Amino acid sequence: MDPSARRLPLPVHALSEVFRGKYLDALHHALRDDSVVAPLVPFRGLWQPRWVVYAKKPFAGPRQVLDYLARYTHRVALTNNRLLGLRDSVVRMRWRDYAHGGRKKILALQATDLLGRFVRHVLPRGFRRVRHYGLLGNRHKTAKLAGSRRYFGIVPPADPTPVEVTHRLLRRLGIEPNCCPACGSRRVVREPIPSRPLVPRARAPTATSS
């Protein structure tokens, strides 16, 4: 237990239950008269699990924690460019020593040892690297997000076109889709001129003979 927790008037577990009760009670009163969002919140199910309220400030700041988690949630355990070769059942690979300024070093491992380390990063069936809860939970995400947008008056974003998706992928690879790879000039976009309805002009009255 953190020494600072001993100075609290109540134990940590008791504070967790009190915080859960106060939070859910305030949320229930806030959504009591709302007919759109209230049915989407499972109040009865929120009372059952134990809430983890205790938090502690990271030693090196939140950025280091974010960088640490990002390496596990958005990357594979071992990329191909780190493998240098295989000879006599020994794999040579590059690795980065973060304990000494992120220096790149060479590591030699038996192939069986490397496979043993790799499978430790393979999740069991049914598990995901990142789990979303609440509004972003996969089970009712579509209905809950739609109800939230109606409640706050937010217009849902339009789905991106295939061209937009392709441009995003190219930019992630460092390729600007609107620039020529040879000369770097910008692409000239041609668009048709929108047509306008013709308005008939009033004709001058013709002279009549008496």
C-alpha cells in the first residue's frame, strides 16, 4: 500500500465502495428524466463489480506509461526488420536497450528460446489487446453512440469514401497522394463547372400596326 494511503480517513477499499455509490447515485439522478440515454445505462449491472478507484502517480510521468502501453497494443511482438539471420539454429536479432538510453544491440538466441518468448505475447482465444467499455463497448456500441449523439445534438460523421481511406494509408506510409513522386508538384484537380438552369429573358413588346 502507498504510504500516503495510510493518512486517509477511510481504508482504500471502503473509499472505493463509497465512490461507486456516490457516482452511480449522481448519475441515476442526472439521467432519471431522460428517455433516450437512461435505458442505455445498465445501472443494476454497475453495482455488482468492484470498482478500482485507487490510483497512483507514475514515477516518470504519464507519457512514459502511454509509450509503454502503445508498444503492446499497436505493435507485434517481433517485426521482420529486427531479424538479422538464422544459422545453426541460432537467431540473431536487433533489440533496443531502453535502460541505457535506447541503444540498439544484437542478441543471439536459440530458435526454440525465441519461439518461447514470442508465444508469451500471443493472447488466449477470446482475449483482445484493447477492450472498450461503456459507450465504446463492442456489444452495444452502435446503439449507445447513436443515443449519445441524439442527446447532445451531434451530427454523426459520414463514412469515409474509398479514396479518403486510400489517401490516409498512403500518408501513414510517408507518401503524399496529391504530389508527383518525380518532381514534387501538386496534382491539378479538374472539376466540372456546375450547370445552372437557363432563365428565359423577357422579350421586348413587338410593335403592332394600326
